[in-house]
Amino acid sequence: MDVKSIEKLLNDVKNDAVSLDDAVKKLENLPFSDLGFAKIDNHRAIRVGYPEVIYGEGKTVDHVKQIVEHMNGNGDNILVTRCSEEMAQAVLDVCPDAHYNQMGRTVSISNTEQDIPEGYIVIVAAGTSDLPVVEEAYETAKILGNQVKKLTDVGVAGIHRLFANLDVIREAKVVIVVAGMEGALASVVGGLVKKPIIAVPTSVGYGANFGGLAALLSMLNSCASGVSVVNIDNGFGAAYNASMINKL
Amino acid sequence: MDVKSIEKLLNDVKNDAVSLDDAVKKLENLPFSDLGFAKIDNHRAIRVGYPEVIYGEGKTVDHVKQIVEHMNGNGDNILVTRCSEEMAQAVLDVCPDAHYNQMGRTVSISNTEQDIPEGYIVIVAAGTSDLPVVEEAYETAKILGNQVKKLTDVGVAGIHRLFANLDVIREAKVVIVVAGMEGALASVVGGLVKKPIIAVPTSVGYGANFGGLAALLSMLNSCASGVSVVNIDNGFGAAYNASMINKL
Amino acid sequence: MDVKSIEKLLNDVKNDAVSLDDAVKKLENLPFSDLGFAKIDNHRAIRVGYPEVIYGEGKTVDHVKQIVEHMNGNGDNILVTRCSEEMAQAVLDVCPDAHYNQMGRTVSISNTEQDIPEGYIVIVAAGTSDLPVVEEAYETAKILGNQVKKLTDVGVAGIHRLFANLDVIREAKVVIVVAGMEGALASVVGGLVKKPIIAVPTSVGYGANFGGLAALLSMLNSCASGVSVVNIDNGFGAAYNASMINKL
Amino acid sequence: MDVKSIEKLLNDVKNDAVSLDDAVKKLENLPFSDLGFAKIDNHRAIRVGYPEVIYGEGKTVDHVKQIVEHMNGNGDNILVTRCSEEMAQAVLDVCPDAHYNQMGRTVSISNTEQDIPEGYIVIVAAGTSDLPVVEEAYETAKILGNQVKKLTDVGVAGIHRLFANLDVIREAKVVIVVAGMEGALASVVGGLVKKPIIAVPTSVGYGANFGGLAALLSMLNSCASGVSVVNIDNGFGAAYNASMINKL
Amino acid sequence: MDVKSIEKLLNDVKNDAVSLDDAVKKLENLPFSDLGFAKIDNHRAIRVGYPEVIYGEGKTVDHVKQIVEHMNGNGDNILVTRCSEEMAQAVLDVCPDAHYNQMGRTVSISNTEQDIPEGYIVIVAAGTSDLPVVEEAYETAKILGNQVKKLTDVGVAGIHRLFANLDVIREAKVVIVVAGMEGALASVVGGLVKKPIIAVPTSVGYGANFGGLAALLSMLNSCASGVSVVNIDNGFGAAYNASMINKL
Amino acid sequence: MDVKSIEKLLNDVKNDAVSLDDAVKKLENLPFSDLGFAKIDNHRAIRVGYPEVIYGEGKTVDHVKQIVEHMNGNGDNILVTRCSEEMAQAVLDVCPDAHYNQMGRTVSISNTEQDIPEGYIVIVAAGTSDLPVVEEAYETAKILGNQVKKLTDVGVAGIHRLFANLDVIREAKVVIVVAGMEGALASVVGGLVKKPIIAVPTSVGYGANFGGLAALLSMLNSCASGVSVVNIDNGFGAAYNASMINKL
Amino acid sequence: MDVKSIEKLLNDVKNDAVSLDDAVKKLENLPFSDLGFAKIDNHRAIRVGYPEVIYGEGKTVDHVKQIVEHMNGNGDNILVTRCSEEMAQAVLDVCPDAHYNQMGRTVSISNTEQDIPEGYIVIVAAGTSDLPVVEEAYETAKILGNQVKKLTDVGVAGIHRLFANLDVIREAKVVIVVAGMEGALASVVGGLVKKPIIAVPTSVGYGANFGGLAALLSMLNSCASGVSVVNIDNGFGAAYNASMINKL
Amino acid sequence: MDVKSIEKLLNDVKNDAVSLDDAVKKLENLPFSDLGFAKIDNHRAIRVGYPEVIYGEGKTVDHVKQIVEHMNGNGDNILVTRCSEEMAQAVLDVCPDAHYNQMGRTVSISNTEQDIPEGYIVIVAAGTSDLPVVEEAYETAKILGNQVKKLTDVGVAGIHRLFANLDVIREAKVVIVVAGMEGALASVVGGLVKKPIIAVPTSVGYGANFGGLAALLSMLNSCASGVSVVNIDNGFGAAYNASMINKL
């Protein structure tokens, strides 16, 4: 709870601008809207810089639709991740202007213009099988108001493809590295640039990949300094983090 | 085996109220009914306070139907958990008054009135994706004869939603916390209330959640005292335990 | 943050009993004492029912000594867990009345009399190798103001030892089951009594015990309802939880 | 390679009853029939006491059919395990006398009469969800020429159901215990009888069961002596082992 | 609880040979001696065929000494496993005739003569690093009253060493296979003999052995039928099981 | 980056045979073709001896088709692995001469004749359920220009089947061992031949096989020297490695 | 390899300012010094912004001493992490001005003044047992030229301690969260501030913490966006990453 | 068992050059010497190309000494791995000419001259902490009769150090890559050379390295073809394998 809002409210109480009962109520009730099944966190934009993102997996199509309608009514920018075909269609029915990225399984709705910072985020990916995660990261970074570049299929098995594109990486403000299998790309990029790197392990690979565990452990143990890691296949989280850094 | 019943039986034998053979038989055969494929534990109500609950998963629809019919004939209250659509339909065919909760995958049949204690159980859940587990816990607590309140979508990413509802948690007699992902809600609630907390990790989340393992380990390692844990997605177990405590 | 204290404070501000600046300060600074390296949570007694317990592992002897001295000055009851010989000696130097339990690795200091509830906690343990965990639980339950009984070496390999002592278990208000190896004792007790059971897996056992993992998984998967679980070897956590329930 | 057959062959060579070339060939080629995709181990009956059993999983229906036909032609007793509906039908087309156990997923063909030993194997199972594994074990023990008794749904949550049936367990020559969840039944039975126990963990259970891992670790760590363990859901392996012991 | 003893006792009660109070007491108190910290299971010899074995790890030297003294007074045969140097010395101080096997970490005391069956147990081990487990198994099998043969250093890397000793394996009644690293020896022996095999994985090996996990999984997944498994490094458990089988 | 090409280019720059700008461009752009979604590594043939292989899993059918068309236009030999029915059909539509191996899930296109070395690779497999991995390895080794022999169903449960075929193994230049379950075959073969062995664990097996983990750990811990291991079910990787060795 | 340096070198070659041989040599040899056992990466400062840090664990005292001497001669700023007492003493012998942090196990040597950016890094830690990791992070951030604030013992079990210090967190440019046990602090802070958060799981905790795995999984699965994670106990990595962001 | 020796023996039997009894004995007893606690595999040199290597860990000093003496008497070349200081001293007492490598924990004794092939093995290592494994591999390759080059401290965090040394890697006949942490070096080297690569994961690294598991999984999942893997820290196994390939 923000010290400044407490101070303001206390002042109002003192000056009788706000009654005691109302003050207690405000402290409790203001910062979210209760839809019954969900409590939408209206206060988040102020607190952490961006409205709640809707994580589609495990939610019913109808719940997602209601949340989107509510947020859309507020004029928020909206992002739905892990969005199935059916869920995307339901959202498009309500907001025909929504943008659906099938490979990335995202739907975005842009209601408010934002200041776009000069620096850009680059998403570097090892192989074509990592594209769904790349696309999730891309859409997230875009809706959060960033310039983004993609550099895909530059895995370490053909490392010269990476070297030929070093400039676009080195000139970025923050780097997202997406890789499955052994995830070595994060370490190699980490050894070559002086920008913060957010590594996303993917669940792409043969047997002992164990659903992305191999790449995850690999990235956590990177011998290159400056690499931090998000969850397996979590393109959204990487881009959210990158956006925070890009906007500093 | 209950010392008192042995004593009673021994007395009866001594007084020739019961023959030796009958006594041996009784000790062996009384406390369950044998359906061939299943042995229904009639004695459980006396021993642990409630009739056997039917765990639907891995059983055939026909077996469940027969067990329900048998127990219904005894006038027991009945709960079927992990109940598929088809299984629920089969039970409803036999007992049209049965109550089916689709999200919670439960069927309940109330045949006997119970004393409802004054205290209530509160179920606190992190996100809307945790609702199936919440509903399983809810139905279990109800059929066991408790007042229950639900407080959902109060995860720590928007912690003020939790603070705005602290009263309903603090006034409960026992608290069930349901959370997936990193399961931090259990620790935060544990640090705020002086009631026993039963934490239920759920299998909701991205890659390195590993089917609920992340939340499970998180809750077991809670830095807040007073938190105990049940199995992943085990809403039933949490509510059963909470009911025992609520009825003390 | 407690709604009632906010209300009280707001009232004081409104009535000019408290200045605005002081109110803000109070909201921020009151509930802990800052020792530099540690922030002692004075407010916890009110919030969760008991002062902070000192977890000795990983702390320096000197830090623990300073925290004990500070709390002792406040007249708190004190419990140090995972306390090495050397650490215990340092505490005894400051508080000669402190009670050191070597097997349980605890030090307790009783400064305030407490109301002892009528019900008791029973600690049931599988083998003699589980005694350190039993003792940690025992000392915790005692300092928290409970009557406690111990029943050790009643593992399922000689199940009649358990049956001969069922009464003392059945008459308790809450049961702690401590077991290593396969931890089956929790399920067996769970099938026999109608009291809430808190199971503590221990790290006792051969190779594939994997430091208590076997007993932990076993207890989490208990086929008996009414069993909840705390961390491996966490006698303290089990007793803390049991005390909460015993005092309801 | 059997020392006695070598001796016999060497004698034949010495006496010119067998030519050198033939002897070498015999040593190499005799003990299996090559179907191209499979090498059927005809020698196994002599070496380990029973013909090869066909493990259906991962094999094509056509391959299984050919192997069955070949073995049937030799007059062998045949057992197919992990047999799908389609595979079973294909075998029944060739051998209409084959016996298909749908729940146990086995097909057995009895071509040769066997001596049945006096002692019997008892299969003790915790719950009705464990029945598929029980049936696999049952069919295996039968085709290998044993008397078998089944005792199901006697899990430790209602331990008196087990006690009421102790005689049938104690009089068996060897005991198979089948249990999922926490697998405690193996330890409890192990503490009550003086017969060798073969424990089969099953993959039945909630989340942290991890596909049978919980029961597996539990059984491996049994505090009761005399319990050995086979693979998860491996009813076949348990029965094979039990049959060896029963026939000693 | 044994049906026959209940029957006998009931008869005595009926005939006034035993008073009611005494009967209840007997049912409760007879089968163990309570040393305070331990309850010695006197009834086990009748129930499962052999007195309790003392597992030294995690027990204090003094506790072990007291248990040994108590059992020695009863004239039991005694086995202490996982026995440290210091613990062994303490036992030898009380019973100078005790036999200490340093490599196997066992102490055995033979007070009663036993019938030794004709069949023998063979312990087959892969390498010299497995010897501590072999010795534990050997001492266990001996004190339980069996003939035992040892065949060590016959791992599959030099498989002819095994073939040269096949007779001693084939003529045994039951086979214990002890192996670390990849534990392949169990499968190879299992493919060659028609006797029940009890496999003991050991914690011997390089990095990805993970404390015996590699050998454990390997043995559980043995492609040879007739192999059951005990815990990692559990020579005692294997021998106990083998003894049960050998005495059938 | 190859020192010799740098030297050559530097020389050209010095002699004005190449302009500065062109040289920089060449260093950056030459070694791959950019299809937008993929960067085909044309340089790989020179660098590591063979063109890129297309890993089908996780790629769209359309992407694979485009890559194949591009590479086919270059006259490369092509291999697609993990190729679904639909993907195979799409490739066959473009290149009717392509060879589809359904069991091995591969498509190969031979455009260039190669020198076939004299030595051959032998693929030794434990069971018929391992055939898909065998076929993947077989097709890989063929398209890379090797002679290959297959020896299947020679698992250690019937070890004489292996001995009868030792010659074909001993005369190979390099050996691939494919096995699931406990993977013991690798150790047994490793103890019998003096050729490098590449072991491929497969995901074939019962419960505690854990998707091939058992065989993987088993092979990594092989007591036989000279065994190296590739990923679970990775027939392609084993054959690629074997081809490198066979061509030395 | 940096495109600009290649361009420069090519130009020099073209203008005969550099001979061909020298150019090749330069491309190969310049960027590191070979000490025989180690190759010190002189080029790293230019490439990734900071000289190599010396990771002490697993290195001999003598090797570390030599590397420090060599780098000190170059006037580099130096950081040794995971530095034992003995290693620290050896470094202090050579550079008496070095700063040794015993709790953080670091030695730092400051030879060059740096520009310190205005923003600061805040290190937020859950408990006093996490202090070694906090100190490693602190020393790393300092030697890399940053302002750093520490906020320790603010774990979620007493969440008001955190709220009382929110300002110092909210005003930082980047936040490091250090926590063991269940690591919930990362999620709670992540829900309250709009700055990038780098989470460091520590190995502090009871049994099922599994050496930090619980906190690691918890942080990777954080329900709060904007949290990225480094390796367990890796205070250095977190601070390095934070420094990169702080200097943007 | 070698077909040719069987043939020879059969011939001798036929011609009465060898008696029947002697033949049977020979088949059984020839290929190893029995020291009681160990069976030395004399036949291995013929069968797999090199005498048994002595793995020191878990063996007593005395056993190793006896084995060395026995083998030394046969004039074998000898290698002891995982050799403690004390063990090394004991061997040096018997064979003063033995060569002890303290860092690699090996002792080698060269009794027989060997043909050294022209090609060489290169050992490429990521960091100085990997040196013990490098040295074990080095000594193994030398005693097996190979030319060996070492290239250490060329990890991917400073990838130009690797590029500057590519020639020595590319000209080798076979490459051993030793790396801890994330083990990315194997993939990078694998993408650059056309020689078979044997990767050795090491247990070097921070927390989530899990004793080498991270590097192991990373290497098994390498996106570069031509990489096979041996056990964690198994320098010996890698070199043995490399020697086999180098001598083809």
C-alpha cells in the first residue's frame, strides 16, 4: 500500500473532506473490480506500470470474454496469452479490432496510445521450432509499447549466422534469448554483448530435454555473466521484464 | 480395533450372550460390506467420523454406480470426487436428487441432517484457474456439514485485494489456501492470521511448475508457521481436514 | 495491516489526538525493532498469536545471542530451534534459566505464564531414530502452552504396539505423526482416529529415502483422509500448527 | 551357456558323433528362431523355466500375431501382456481358444498341461483402482501354473478389512501386495506375516504421486523386512517372481 | 492380531480361566517390552519369524547397548546393522562373544541354535567396491540360519567370469545380486537362471549414478523376469527376504 | 571462422582483388541463405562435413516443404527426421523420388553420389519395441554414405542370441547399441568388443522407466569402458556420430 | 568478433600499415593472456563491459594468486568470489589494499576510478540466514561501480516490515530479491513495484528445500510479472545483471 | 566367448590334444586370476583391447596394492583412477617408477611399449576448475598409447579464445570437450569441426548445477550433431573411448 495515498487520505479525514467510514471503505475497496469469479486489479497500472494481463490457460472462454469486456470498457490496453482458437474467436466477436497472433497464441487490443522509447528490444532465437515463444514475447513487447526486432534461427550449431547479426544485438537496449535443446545460445550471446540478457528456455527437444528442464538448468548455470532466466516457454514474462528495462 | 468394543464383546462372551464362534465372526466380518470388487467400510463413520468417500478416478462407471446404490440404501451422506460427466450422469440416473458440481467434478447426496458448527471454513484462492480445486473443497466441506466461505482471485501479484478481505479470513475458524504457480499466497496469509492454514498446491502454471511441484515445495517450505500441506490439486483432502478442525 | 488499527488511528488523526506525521510514522515503524542485521517482529504476537521463533541454522552465534537478549528484555517467551551446542551455551550464558534440549536441538525460555487448554497434543513416532524430530515438536508445543504426550517406537512393522496405545491417541485433540522410511504410520493412524493429523516426514532411512523424500511423498499421498503434511524433519512446524488447533 | 550341454557336445565331437563345423554352428544357432524382426528364445524354457512372454506395448499388431502363431505352432503356453483391444482381437482370430482379460490387458493360450504346486499365491490389493494390475498378475500366475487367490480393497484406511482376511494371507506361500497412493499396505502386511512379499507400486493417485513414484519409494523404504519390489504397475513381473518362489 | 490367539483368549474368558480385565490387558500389553525410548517387539518372532533387528544409524550408542542387553537377556539371536566402530565396541563390552564384521558394519550375537535348511543363498556381486553391501547381506543371512555362498567381482564388463561360475548360481535356491554403476548384472543373471533373484542396487559409481539411483532404476526396469528389488545398499533387506524364501 | 578463409580474403583485399566493403559483407553474409523464418546453413558441409538435417518436430509442414525445396535446388542430399505422415506426404509431393521410412519417421533424398567407406556400422538393438529408433539410425547412416547392418532383438534376457551374432559386431568399425528398459545391452556389448560404442537409450518400458531415464542413467554409468551416450530415442544423433567415426 | 575491428584491420592491411602475417596473428592472439593453466580474457572489458571475475571455487590458491597478480599489473579492478579464508589471505599478501568480505566470501581490489550512475540498486532479503548471498551481491555491485542499498530480514511472514520500507525499493532503479525457503518475497515485491526484479533463490531452509530447489521453482513460477531469476545462491550473477541495467 | 578359441579347443579335444575334463576347465577358468576378493580379467586385453583399469574409489588401499602387484608381475601397463594420496603412496612403495598425477588423481605404470598412432586426441576444456577431469583424461589417453594435446580455459564466455585455437582442434582425429556449468562448449565446438566429439560434463558450478546434471542434460541435448556424452566427471571414460577411435 502506497505511503503517499495513505497520507493524502489521512489529510482528507483530518480536514473532514472524507468521512471516517468512507476512508476505511476506500482503503479496502478501491483498487479492484469484483466480477464474482475474478477481481480485476485496476490499481496495477499505477502500482507496477501496466494493467493485468489475462492468462488464458485454465480459464473458461466465457470468463475471459467477460474480463476482456470489462477492461475494454475501461479503455485499457489488453493482452490475452495462452489463448486457444476458440477463446480468440470469442474475444474477436466482442472486439473486432483485436489482433490475434495464432502462432504466439495471443490476442492484443490497443485502446490507448503510448510513448515508445527510443531503445529497442531484440529477440534472438535458436531455431524455427522456438517460434511460438518468440511470437508470444514479440506481441507482449509490442502491446507494452516497445520497438522490437526479431532474429531467429541463429543457434550455436551454425554460430556464424549469429556473428553476421551481432550488430543488431549489440545496439539493442535489452536482449531476449529464446532457445530449447541445450540452450547454449544464451551463454554465447552473453559472452559477446554488454546488455542485460533475459533467457527463455523452451520445451523444444528430444527425450532428456524433460520438457525444457535441460535448457532451463543450462541457462541458470550460464558461465556468461549478465544472464537472468524466466520460466520455460514464458515468452510473455521475458518481454514484460525486457519492457521494464527498456523503459528505464 | 476399538478397545471398548472388544471389552463389550468379551463381556458378552463371558455372559454367554454371544457364542464363541459368533464372537470371532463378529470381530472379523462386521465392519464392511463386500460387493465382490469392493469392500465398503461401514465402520468408518464411527471410527473416523464420516462414511467412505468415493474417489471416481480409475473406477468404472458401473462400479461407482453400485457403490452409490449400496450406500444410498444405508441412508449415508455420499460424496463422489473426480467424477466424470458420464459417471455423474449414471449417479443422477439412480439418485435424481444428487447434486452435481461440474467445475469441481463432484456429486453429493445428502440423506441425513447434520449439526452445523458455528465456526466457518474459508477457502482463499490465488487465481481463477484454481477454481476446480476450490469447488472440490467447497462441496466436500458442505457435505461434511460445515459453513464455508469462498474468497477467490486474491493472489499476491495484487496483494491489496487480499488485504481488503482480511476480516473474512481472520474470523474463520480454519483457512484453506489454494494456489498454483509459486504458491506464495499460503505464506502471506500465514503471516497475517492466527488460524491453522491448510495449503493446497495446484497444477496451474507454466513450464517449470512441473505439474504443481513448484507450489508444493513452496508451501512445504513456507517461512510462515502454522501452514500444513495436502497433495497437489487435493481440494477434497484439505476440506476433510478443515472439517475435522472446524468440528473440534 | 489490521483494519481495526487503521480505523483507530484515523479516528485519532481526525480528533487531533495524533498528528499527521506521527500517524504515518506509526503505520510504518511500530511493529518491529531493527537490530541492524535483523528486524524483530514485535507485532507478531498480536497478529498470529505468538512471538517470532528463532531459527538457529545459518545464523551466527552472536546474532542469535543479541536477538535473545532483546526479546528477553521484552519479557517474551522464547524458542530457539536448530540450535548447536555452541549456540545453546551462548544463550545459557545470558539466560541461565533457559532450558536446553540437546536431542531436540532447542533452547526455550519461559518468561510469561500462559493459559494451558484442557485438550492435549499427542506425538506419535515410528522409531527411535525419529526422536530428534519428536523432541523438537515436544519443546515447541510446550513453550507454546500445551499439554503434550509422546508415544514413540510404534511403527507399522509391529502394528500391535500401536493398537495397544490407541486410547491415548483417540483422546488427544490433535495428533502429530512423525515417521521416516516409508512413513506408512500416518496412513494407518489416519484410518483409525477422527482427529486432525499433522504428519512430519523424517530423513531417517536407507538409500532411496532420498533425504526424506520417500516419507514426504508417502504422507502427501496418504489414502487416509484428514492427514496434512509439513516439511521434512520439521517438528517445530508440526507443533506450531497443532498448538493453533489445540487452542481453538 | 550351460556347462552340461558344452560337455555333452564336446563328448560328441571327441567321439566323432558330431563334426567340428556342426558343433560350432550348434553352439551359435540352436537356441532361438529368427523371424526377421524378432528372435524367439526357444531355449528360455530350459534356461529360466518358462517360454518368452510377449510384451505387447510398442509392438505392431502384426508382429505380435506372427510371434503368437510361431509359438503356438511349437505347442508353447503363451502370454501376451499390455495387449490392446485390437491386438487381442488379432490373436483371437488366430487362436479362438485364447483367453482375453480386458481389465488386465492380457491374452493367454494354454497348450500344455502343467503340474500345479500345492501352495498358493495371494494377491492383496489396496483399492478398486488397482484392479488392472491385480488382473495382470492373476493371469500371469495362472498361465505359469499356480493356484492364486485375490483379496482386493483392503487398504490401510480401513485396516480391519485386512485383519478380517489375515488367514488367507498367512496361509499363502508367497504374497503379492498391489497398492498405489502411498503404498503403505506393503509395510503393514510385511509386519504381520512371515512369507516373502513382492510389492507392486501402482500409478493410481493424486498429483504428487508422480506416476507411481510415491508408492515405489514408499515400498523400497518399507520398515518391514521381507518386502522386495518390482516396477510400477508391473503385475506381470510380480507374478512371475512369485511363481518362481511358489514352485521351489 | 492373530485370530487364533483371540479365539484362545475368548475361550479362557468364557471358562473364567482369565478375568475380563486381564484379557483386555493381555491383548494390549503382551507383545512388546517398553524401555521408555523404545518398544521391543517380542511378538515378532512368532508373527514374522524372527526377532527385531536393530538398525544402528540414527540411534545413540547408549540406546543400542540397552536394547542389546535386554534382548540378550531373553536369549534372542541379535543382529545390529549400520553399526559404527564405537557402537560395535560398546556392544562387545557387554557381549564379548559378539561377532563384529567391520566391512559389513554388523554385529551378530548367536544365542540359540537353529535348523539350517539344505538349500543355500548365493550372493553375486559386480565389483570389489560393492563388498560392504555383500558383507551386510552375508552376516544377515548367516544369523538368520542359512548357508550362504559369495561370488564377487563378476560384473558384466568381463562376463566370462560370470559364466565360469554359473553352476554355483544355478544350484542355489535363491540368488542375491549386488551391483552399483548401471546394475546390469541383475538382468544378465536373470536371463540365465530359473531361481528368484533379489537385486540390491549400490551407491557405487561416478557422477550420474546419483547415489545409486541409476542402478535402482536399472534393476526395476530389468528386461529379465524374476527380478525383484530392495532399497539402495540394503544388503540386510535382501538377505532377510532371501532367508524367507530359502526356508519355505 | 576458418583462419584460412580469413587469410585468403585479407590477401584479396591487399591486392585490391576485393574491395573493403565487399570483404566485410562476405565475412558476414556468405555462409547461409535467409528464408525469413529460417537461415539455412550452406557452409555446414564444409565446416562439419554434412548439410543441415531438418528436424521435423515443432516445425509447420509448410516450413519443412520450403526448406526441402530450397536445399533440393542446391543439389544437397537431404534428411528429414521426426517426420509426420502429413509432412512426409508434403515432401513427397515436391520430390517424388524421396524415400519415406514410416517406422523411422524419416524422409531421405539422395541427390549426390558419395564415397562409401569399406568399414560398416552395426546397429544392435535389444527388443522389437526399439525398432523406430533403429530405423531412424539406419536411414541417417545410409544417407550420410555408410554401409550399415542391423541386429535386432538380442537383449540380455536371452544373451545367447547376442553371442551367436558376435562376429558381425566385432567386425564392424563402430557399434550403435539401442536399448530401452534397463539398457544393460550397452554394458554387455561393451565388455565383449574393442570398438567404440554409441549407446542410445529408448523410452520403451514400464512405469519407473520414466520416459527413458532408466536406460539413460544405466548407459551413462556403464561399467564397460568405451561406451558413450546420446539423447533418449536419438537414433539420428547416434548414426551421425557413428558416420563421423566410420569415415575417419 | 567485432565488425569494426575487422574493418579497421582490413584497412590497415590494405594500406600496408599492417603486414598480412601480423594481421592474422592479431586476429588470433590479441584478446587474452595465456598463463598456461588459464587464458585471461583481456578483451572482455571492451566486449561485455567489465574484466573477468575470478570464481574461486575449485581453483587452487596458487592459481588465483597468479591471476590476481597478472590482472593487478594491468591496473584492472578485480573481484574474487567464493573465496576461502586461505585464498583471501594469499591475495591480501600480494595486494594489502584488497578488501575482504568474510561473510560474502569475496575479495575486491579497486585500481581504477569509475563513473557512478545516479540510480541505485536495492538488495531486499528475506531473512538473516540469507546474508552471505546478500553480501556477495553487495560487493559485486560496488566493485562494478554502483550505489547499493541493503534491506534485510523483511520476509513475508512479517509483511509489514516490507511495507514500512517500500519507498527505498520503489525509488531504486533495479531490485534484487534474495530469499530461501519458499522464496515468496520475490512475488510479493514483484506485485508492488514497477522496476525490474532479479530474484536469487538461496539454499536456506528445512528438508524439502532440496538445496534451494524450492525457492528456485517458486521464483521461476512467480505470478508477478517482471521477475527474472539467477542460479541458487548466485549473488554475484544477480548483481552483475543489476549493474548492467543500472548503467543503461 | 570368442568363437575362434572355442573352435581351437574343440579341435584339440577332437585330436586328443586336450582331455575332456581339461577342456571344460579351460573354458571356465582361463580368462581371469582369482585374488579372493577380486577376479582380474586377464582376457580383457585380447577381448576389448586393453587390460582392466583399477577404479580406486571404494576399494581399500590394500586391495589396490595387491591388484597392482599382481598385474605388474604380468608386465601389464597399469592405470589406477580416483586414487587418493594414501593409495598413490602405497602403489609408489611397490612400483617406484609409477607416475602419480595428483590433480588428475591417477597413477600410471608403463611396462610395455606400444605403437603410437599418428593422429592425436585433443582435450578442450572450458575453465580452470575443470582441470582435474582434464588430467584424468590426459593420463588415460597417454597410458593407452596416444598423442594428446590440451587446450584449457576456452569457455564460451570468451569465445574468441576458442577461435584462436581452432586449428589444433580441427586437426585432431577425435575431440574431448570437458565443461561444467552449462556445458555449452560442446555444442559450440560441435558446430565448428567435423570430428567426433566426446563430451564430459563436470560437477563444477553453482547451486542448480545439481552436481553436474545441468551440464549433462545440456550435452545430451546438444543442437550440434556428432556429440556423444559420458558420465559426469568421467575423464577416464572419455579418453578410453577417444583412444578406441584414434586407433581405428
